[in-house]
Amino acid sequence: SQQGEEDPQALSIQEGENATMNCSYKTSINNLQWYRQNSGRGLVHLILIRSNEREKHSGRLRVTLDTSKKSSSLLITASRAADTASYFCATDAPSGGYNKLIFGAGTRLAVHP
Amino acid sequence: EAGVAQSPRYKIIEKRQSVAFWCNPISGHATLYWYQQILGQGPKLLIQFQNNGVVDDSQLPKDRFSAERLKGVDSTLKIQPAKLEDSAVYLCASSPAGGRGSEQYFGPGTRLTVT
């Protein structure tokens, strides 16, 4: 079952604009992670935010987490054509003493030059 | 450091045939995962190994899928017999130790087409 649900499913913007993607989930988590997937490639880890954190930055990425609303957002500032990819949130939930990532269906981002 | 290696990159088979995928994780990573990603969806965990033991295979269709991780390093995932709905990208990932609170490193995937 997929816990995270991303919104929107697809997003099309111009270079230089900001892109915001949202993720909602259902159960308690240890942390939430965002991954990027370029067409036909594997997933690349972008950022991890722990359940006791509210905001985290990495370069042009800003992630927020609201555990009371069970939601997270990923903001990409000053987007570039190279940011064109699918973005997935993944919730890290307890599973028999280990972590288990449950991925959402993703947001497909297209950045036009 | 070398990333997660997978082979083959592409495979086309007919339904009812068998197929096997291979994965070599990042050196020293104790946890290895196999995911199935159907077009337009996010990855779904099939099986998770800690060293050479299975810690989660709740979503593995055990009547047709099997996986092993010999000596806690390389892993193979097998489908026998394949069905049309098995067409997907099969991703292998690894993480350092138990994976609690850590990122996963993904291989490039194997794209399987069942005709």
C-alpha cells in the first residue's frame, strides 16, 4: 500500500520559477524523505527530515514537515531545466525493528527553458 | 565509491517464461531492498534483507517471485512464471545498517516487459 500522496500529480513551470510539491501521509513516521527520478533512471535521495524537525534546507531545496497535519512540502527555488524529473516523498515507518520506506505516486515536474 | 549495480538493464520475455535480475549493493551496506515500480506509480517494496536474512517480504507474490541474498552481498530476484502485470521496472537499493533513519541508494533498475 502507498501511504504518501503527492500533490499535484504534474507541474509545469518556466525556468527561474519556484516549484512546490506537497505530500500527505496517514500513519506516524520516523522521518520523511524526498527522492528525485529522472526519466528511465534510478531514484536519487534529495533530503531527509526527521519527525522532530519542522524545516530543512539543502541548496535550492526547502522541505517542511507538519506532523500534526501529516503533511510535507518540497520547494525548489529558481528552477532549472535540469530539475525536470519525478519527485517522490517516502515515509519511513517502523517495521520489525527496521525502517520501511513507503513511496507516494510522485509529482512529475517539467521545467521549460 | 561505486553505486548499486544491477543487470540486465532491459529484459523482454513472453508470459509464462522465467527471468532473473541481479543486484550488487554498495560495499558494506547491510540492508538490501528490491522494489517494483509500475509505470506512473511510486516504487513498491517487494523484499528487504538485513545481511542475508529476510526482514520483510509481506508484498512479495511468493507463488511466483523469489529472492535470495547469498553471503549477505549480491542478490537475485526471480520471477517464474511471469505474467503480463509483472511488466515494470525492478529497482534494487541498499542502505548502511538496518536503515533506520537513513537514506537508500538506488541502482538504475531493470526494465522488464512481459508480452
